[in-house]
Amino acid sequence: MKSTVKLVVGVIALCAAVSAFGQTIRIGSVAASRFPTNWTLDGTQMTNTRAKLLNLANFGPGGTVTRNVLITDTASTVGSVTTALLSGFDAFFIGYLPDASANAFTPAEISAMQAYVNSGGTMIVTCDDSSYDAVCAAFGHPATAGSPGINPVVPTPTGSATALFNGPFGVVTSINEAGTQGAFTITTGANVLAVDSTPGTPLPIVLVQNFGTGRVIFLSDVDLIANAASAGATITTQNDQFLGNLFAAVTPFAPPPPPPTLAPVPTLSELALVLLVLLVATFGWRLRRHDR
């Protein structure tokens, strides 16, 4: 009987571990030391961004999103972005990275990013202007030179129907750029999710495009989600809500589900189900032996 109890406890612990792993949003981000830059997830201009993502009241058990965020600062050396590296992340973030840097991405690294997305990965890429848009351009969406964008940035009808602007952190009706207020010059193949307030022909600011079984989310200004948005670790502004929705939506966009009327029912992974079947079979076998 004691051995059976131990087995049950062990299976429960293993199932909990499997469940916890599945609840983590794994984000890769280029280390600030490589370029260097202040606008990546370990940069000085994104300390508030990082704090919001790691705040368990926002992302974590009991938080607005019950999945916690794990940020890995990586790719600090030239050539280190590979498909093997990228495969460990649910999403890979590209901040404000200068194209002319001696440590800029190599053609092989760009190809690895494309392969990662085609095989189901998600990338969140910021490209403020034509001197910081190598990754966006590689995916077909170069940025403008300079700062033509005019605030506020508002979602398109397509954008409003996605979890990016109507997600777990709320409905986002407008956000603001800061610093270099860029836009995209080519949108072919992409869905335009948000535009600026340029009279007559608003400029595209937020795009998403599927490639293979993955997708890339394009932002024409990193300050949409950087310290310029607001201070601290809490979600307070519309830009904060956009940030939260953005990193919560690392899977394909879909209209947000209606508010639940019942408490969510826990589900088991395939591994946990297999272990549960083995547990039941073992317990039954022990009972049969005991009856004899």
C-alpha cells in the first residue's frame, strides 16, 4: 500500500511539472551587449517592459494571463542565431538593432530566423526606420526613413478583431509612438493591424504575416512597448495593454473568446495521460494480487 501511495504522489508531482512547463511562454531576445543597444529586453530603455512581463500579477498563476514568461537574453555573438537556438523559444524578439553595426546579423542568421518562422515559430520584430530594419526587410517589410508617423496609432477593423487589440489585458483603442516614429513602406502579403493618424492615407504601423506555419509581428517603433509607454511593472496605459496582449498572443491570432461562465477545467498533457493510465493499471494489478 505504501509503495502505491508513493507511486501516486510521484505521478502527481510529475504531472504538475509537465503542466508547469506547458504554462511557460518562452521568449528569446538578443542580448543588449551584442550591438550594443538599449532597446532590447535586457536594455536600459526596456526595464519597465521586462518588469511587466515578469510581474506574476500580469503573467503567472493567478495573473491576468496564467502562463508565466521566461525571458532568455541570448545571441550575444555574431553567428549565434541558429535554428537550434531558436527552436527553444515560443517567440523571438528583435528590438532596436542598428543595421550598420559590426555585430549585425549575418545572412545565415537571417536564414535561421526565416526557417524558424516557417516551421511554426513566432517573431516580434521592431523596425523604427530604414537604418534599423534589416530583419523586417528580410521578411519583405522595410521601414521608412525618418519619422513620418503621427500619433495616435489606432487599430484597423482587422486589428480590432484580433487578440492583440482585444485580448486578456483589455480592449486597446489607441497607442502612441515615441522618439523615431516610423512606418512600413511595403505591406504586401501582410495584415495591417494598426495605422497612424496621417490625414487621408494613414501609414501602416503594426503588421502581422504568416510564413509557413509561423508568423511575424512587425512594429514600426520599439517605443510602442518600451519605457516611453509608462513606468513600473503594472499594466496601466493603453500601450501597456498592447504590450501584454502582444506577448500573450504568441500563437496565431484569433478573435478573443467570450468571458468564461464556469471555472476552467484542468487538462492533462499526453504524457500525463499516459502516466495516469499506467498508474491505474499498476493499482489494479496490485489489488488483484492482494485479493489472491
